[in-house]
Amino acid sequence: MKIGIIGAGSIGTTLAKHLTEAGYEIVISNSRGADSLKEKIKQIGGNIIAGSVQEAAEADVVFLAVRWEQVQEVLSTISLKGKIVIDVTNANLPEFVLAEPGSKTSSEVVNQWAKGAKVVKAFNTLYAQVLAENPEVGGGKRVIFYSGNNEDAKEVVSGIINRIGFAGVDLGSLNEGGKLQRFPGGSLPTLNLIKLK
């Protein structure tokens, strides 16, 4: 399975490291172009190449790991129809923190912008430095929460979570789970939980 990562900041590169260690083929991209990623590629190692945002979007599964302010613009330049998109973004904006009950979560907004994609929210509740640590700790596995509206897409994402050493916990739909995963404002962000074997 080829995985694309759009965004090469701390979360994107941390995920790339876990994914390459688990044997996935990775295409990582940023807004500055492939040449700007040469050093990061060397540091990450494994089966990874730098590519354009479009090349990352052509992978089987695509991680969206850019700042919230960039999400709509990035998604407007690529087609993700039919793709599984793992949304790791956080909308650090007052309208999402103070949203009224029944309003859309940030991932539901991403789902609208990523026309035709199967969006799954995951990997957004842990700080990058915690996410970078060994997922197997204290006789168990670090928990990654995920939510989405497409069961098949969630099954694929659950498989990725497990293969890279974490324990996935399904929170339901983007509306239900997204409210719990909201960062800031949800009840789950920054909780570093371990699922014991």
C-alpha cells in the first residue's frame, strides 16, 4: 500500500517515520516542493520519497497534516475522489471551540472540502512528541482515536493504526467522534492512554 502525506511538519514527519518502519511506501509533500524535503527524507529513512502535493494525493491512502488555515486551499488544488483521507488537522479557531450543539465538526468541514473522499479523523489528539515515542509502552499500546462515516475506510485506517504499533479506538461518525476529538474543546485531546493487552 502506498501512503501519501500532505504536510511535512512535526506530525507529518513523525507519521512518516512510523509508517516507513512498518514497511509502507511513502510519498511526503509540502507547499515548498520536493527539493526542500531532502534532509527530512534522509532523517526518516526507509521506503520514502519526496513528491508534489499532487503526487501524494495519488497514493492509496492520504494523510492530511497541514495547518488548519491551509486545509481548504490545499484541498481545492487536488482531487481525492474515492480516496481514504486521514485528517490529522486541528481547527484552533473560536468558531469550532464555541460551536453550538448540532453544528459541524472540523472534520465534517474537511469532508465537504475533500469532495468525494472518505475522510477518517485520526492521529490528532496526541502532541507530536508523544506520537513520536514508541507506541508499545507499559505492557500495552498507546491509543489512537479515530472516527469516520465510511465503515470500510475506518477498517483500513484501523489496520494502519495497528500495523504501526498503536491501538485504535473507533469513536463512531465524524459528527459524534469529531466532537470528542476536537482540539481544543473535546474531551480526548492530549490524553495519553494505554490499552493493555
